[in-house]
Amino acid sequence: MTMIRADELTVVHHDDTVSIFTDVTYMLSRDGLTVVTASGDEKAFPGHDVLTVHAHCVHE
């Protein structure tokens, strides 16, 4: 699968907490969400933890 770029990515978790990332690439699948930041840090969220994902991209 291909990573998708987002200028801002908002992740709403099942416990109603929110994670916000800027300047990232991400991949969403049945297994969960993988987020890679511009500095190369990788975060993985299991599928049962992610309620919804909102991506915002600015096109030049």
C-alpha cells in the first residue's frame, strides 16, 4: 500500500481522545493506522483504537 501525505492529520480514538499530527504521511488499513512524521518518527495505532481519521491537505 502507498502512504498518503497530509498537512494535518487528526485521529479520533475510541476513548474520545484526539491525536493531531502535522506534515505527515500515513496509511490506513484494517490492521490500523501508521503515521510517519516529517522527522521520520513512526507511530502505529491498532485498528480497534481508531474511531475516525480526518486528513487536511493544502494543494499548491
